[in-house]
Amino acid sequence: MNALALLVPLALGLGTLALLFFGWTLGNGQYDDPDGAASRILFDDTEENT
């Protein structure tokens, strides 16, 4: 029972921390263009020096 008194608040604290971090990434526009990198990998934009 003593372990639960430590682990439950620790789990709630880590969950809250993860939720705050996720909100921070949403606020900073981390997920604004999820399809951009997926399609950008298909095209070669570099110019060859010949």
C-alpha cells in the first residue's frame, strides 16, 4: 500500500507533464504540415552540378 501512495501521484504527475508538453508542441505549430514531409521525400529538389 505504501508503494501505491508513491506511484499513483508519480503517474499522475508524469501524465500531466506529458499533456502539457503535447499542448506546448501544438501551440508552437509542430503539427501544421504533417503531409509535407511525406510528399517531399518523393521529389528530388537538388540540382546536379554537371
